Amino acid sequence: MESLTQSTTPRPHQAARPAQPLTGSIAVPGDKSISHRALMFGALAVGRTRISGLLEGEDVLRTATAMRALGAEIVRDGADWIVSGRGIGGLTEPADVLDMGNSGTAARLLAGILATHDFYSVMTGDASLRKRPMLRVIEPLRATGAEFYARQGGRLPLTIRGARDALPVNYRLPVASAQVKSAILLAGLNAPGITIVEEPEPTRDHSENMLKHFGATIEVTAAGPASSQGRVIRLTGQPELRGADVTVPGDPSSAAFPLAAALLVPGSCVTVTGVGLNPLRTGLFTTLREMGAELAVSNERIEGGEPVGDITATYTGFLRAVDVPARRAPSMIDEYPILAVLSAAAQGTSRLRGLHELRVKESDRLAATAAMLRVNGVHVEIEDDDLIIHGGGNLPGGALVETHMDHRLAMSALVLGQVTGRPVQIDDARFIDTSFPGFLRLMRGLGAKMEAA
Ligand code: S3P
């Protein structure tokens, strides 16, 4: 199943309260961040990389198509994927524009790879991706010697003339972004010398873990005051990466939706098996526990170098409001829309702090999340970069949510509809396939009411 044929007609959907509790045990698709990286690092390695559990969502399939256009061989083998890599610096000039669809991760990480390959390339994306800022990677990557030409504000389409004799970059991240960190590390693979990235706040470390797994020399040390948990990453350039097997865990950002639904629908108990539990990704689970949610983790193990476990969410009928500190944002950056839905159902006023980065996601997620709740009768405010949600009232629902080509808003609104008085509609369910193909089928299997409108 390899589809890049997203239909051009919007697919409105409607969600309503189910008559029964949600119950069952499911596995969610593979982690999106790890899937992109497995394909990219596999393409830069020598030899074969076998990937099991790859997310076959639209975003990751874009990465597969782009890496093929750059000369890597990528095939599906039963349920696995096999990448035959070209080695560091071995990719070749693509014959056409690289279309990264809806995926910011694919576009930004690929910009890093292309910066230190001595050829010309052009990258574009869909209407959502063409609005998103690329300067955050362009500026540090220029220090490699690569040239970039973008639309105003550093937007795609982007032309890249990769450096001939690339220089290693030494950069301190001004925003907490794993995408920017990873782009610089990917560029550093084909630059002689040591590439250094300092991150004042820790962000997901899948690139660092996978670089080690593929045989790179990479050193991670603490930076700044201990309380900041900042890190300095030093990567030695031009290693020989060796193809390696990768097992992709279930995506915690996808698991969030069925688990949240279970916490909202009376009587529910849902288990999601094989979920990635990398501590730099589990801020939502910490937050849910602070809200009093019953979440149990079992069968904890290490798979493919990442911690994994089964998570069970049980409805208890009580969630209290929460105050989420800004420093937790990188570990749950994609989970704020669904946390906002849970906060609307919780007793009291929740404050989700420091959400400026949400403004540059697949949509302006801060504004769109507030609008999703507001149109459905929840009292919400935005104060600077904080989202304030007054929970505990009844949840009227009954409105149409505009999803702005944003998969996570679409899924959050459909979960909201499981607890509102009247059904919630969304304008378009197509983008759910970017990260969570099978979402509607899995949710319906648990007992959720979500259907085409
Ligand atoms: C990702 C990092 C995050 C996240 C995105 C995936 C990654 O973005 O929102 O869905 O795979 O590195 P930022 O690094 O821009 O915060």
C-alpha cells in the first residue's frame, strides 16, 4: 500500500457521542519522526537497512519518494521496507522538483542533506507547507557554503545549490526544534571536521540515537545550568554509516488520540500496544497524570534502541485542570490540540504555556485549536503564547471545525465530538493520512462514532 494520490476533494466527517464505552487493544502506526529518519539515514548508509514498522503515511512516503529521486533504492518487502543506501555524499542530482507534500520534517531534514551534496535541487510542498518558515534551517545551513533561494520569508519552493567543499557548522539553536538540530547534523555528515549543535532545551533525540545505531561518532554532553537540561551534540563528519535494522515503535503522538478518547467517554478502557516512550516525547503522559488520569504502562522494553511499552487509559470520570510549564513544550509539541480537548472536559481552568512554536505547525495550531473549542461552546483565551481553557462546563458541540490541512486538528476535533452534546463536524479528514492512516477504522473498532458527513 503505497499511495501518494491524496484526492483533491475534501472529505467532511462528523463525530458524535457513542452509546457504549470505548474498549479494546490496538496498535497505532509507526513513529513519524523515526520513520523519516530511518529512510534518510538508510539512504546515506552503505549497504542495506531493513525497517520494520515504518509509518506508511503520506508524509513518510514523500520522504521515500524523495530519497529514491536522489538515487537510493527503496523497496517494500512484505511488511518491511528495505533501503539500499548510497553512502555519505553519494546521492545524485534529482531530475525533477522534490515535492514534500504536507511534511515540515521531510522538508527541513532534507534541506540539511542537500546542503552538503554538490548539486542543484528544488523542493516544494502543498499549500500548508509552502506557508511554513524555512529560514530556521536555511540560515544555519548557509554556513556550510550551500546557497539557498527561497520565496519571501524563506518559504518554499526552495532552490538549493549544495556546497562543493562543505564546512562543518557550529550552531546554538535559537528555537527548541529537533528539525533544525537534525538538519544541521544531516548536513554535518558530509562535511569534514566536527559539526556542533547546542540546544538550550532538549528536543527529541531520534537523530542522535539513529546516528549512533548506524555507526557515526557522536558525543552528547550537558550544556548550561543543570536545571536547563541543555545539550551539546558533536558529530564527526564523513563517517562511514553502515546500513542497520531499524524497528519503528508506535507513535506516541498518534497513541494520544485513542487514549484521550478513552479518558473522555464514560466507562472506557483502551490499551495501545508498542508505543514509543522516549522521555523526550512523553510530556503528554506526564501532564495527563497531573490531571488525575488513570494511565498504566506495562510490558516496558527496549526495541530498536528506543523504550517502548503498552499504555492503558481507563475512564474515571474525573480530570482536573492543569498548568503546563513552557519548558515541557518540546516533549509534547504535537499533543497540544488533543490536550486542549481534554482540558475542555476537565474541572477548572487550564493554562498551557509558551506555545509560540504552535503558530508555525501544519496550521497556526494555537489559533486553530482555540477556534475548534470556541465554535463548539468552550470558553478559551489566548494570552501572549499561552492557551487558557475554562473547562468543566457542559460541552455543547454542534459546530463545524476548520482543520486548515492539519491532521492533528482533524483528529482532535473528532475526539471532541465523542463527548459533546451535539455532533462535531470537520471540513476535511484527508490529511489524517499524513500521520495516522487507519485512524477512523481503528477508532470505530474501539466503538467511537466517526463517519463521513
Ligand atoms: C519533529 C519535530 C517537531 C514536531 C514534528 C516532528 C521531528 O517539530 O512538531 O512533528 O521529527 O523532528 P520541531 O522540531 O519544528 O518542533
